[in-house]
Amino acid sequence: MKLLIKCNLKYPYIIVNNCKVLVMRNYMDINAQLKKELEVLPHDYTRQMATRNWDVVIDMILNFNIGRLLIFMNNFDKGIPDKIRITKFGIDGPATTAILYYDGNLVVYVVDDTRYSSGEFYTYYGNNIIVYNRYMDYNEMIIDYNLTLYNGDYITIIGIWAGLEPQMIGS
């Protein structure tokens, strides 16, 4: 087996048998650290706690600290490392917490679903975040922030309901 090591500033990889393979370096350690940060949050983590802790809070209709997400995205676009915590609430039930981490090369997204009986931690590694607008029925719009994974798939990090799209005058 021939092993050729290359270092690309944006995506570190090695080539094994003419196939690019992501170099995970210390990302397993980062993953463990991010899980620990999520594990220390209380089981009954509330909207008020999350908002006061500057989490990006996604609720069915109300969203809080979205400015922090915009700062993260600006840093991502400039290649500046950053980290945010995201807390999502459904109609009922406990929070789902997550950390979105960018080290200047790779995006790590760790989701804590352990507040649910069958829940566990999920970790995703990606190289890009794409913002996509979805237009729904009744002139509604949802803004999706999608992490592009290394296998070409994507996962939605956040979907923000942006309300109704402005109507044209006279329609």
C-alpha cells in the first residue's frame, strides 16, 4: 500500500491507493471535549437558561440569539475558528442541545439527544456550511443552515422559520 501525505490548508488528507482520506488528527479528542460540555448541562435545560447562556435557541416560532449564529457564519466565511451551542425545543419534551465547532479547517457538529429515552450523541464532520431558503405554503420561508459532510451528503444544523415573505403591493 502506497501512502502519500499531503497537507491542504483547507482540508488535510492523505492519499491511500489513489483515494483521499480525511486526516482526523485530534478531532476525536475535540469530539470528546464537546460531548463533555454538553453532558454538564442540566437534564431540565430550559429556554430561559439557554437564552441567558447565549445559546442559539430554536423554538417552533420564536428564535433567540440568532445574531450569535450570524457572527459564527461570518467567522466561518473568514476562516476564523469559533464555537456556538445550539438548543432546539419542539412542541413538548426536553431540549436537544448541540455544539457547532469550527477550527479553521473542519466543522464538527455534536448533537446530544440523551434527554430522550432512546437518545444518544451524534457527531458529524464536514467542510462547508450552505445556507438555503425554502419557500413553503402560504408564502412562508424557512432558512436552512446545512453542513456538507465529507461523503457529499448534508445534514441540517438549523432551520429557522423566517415568517411570511413580503407580499407584492396590490396582490
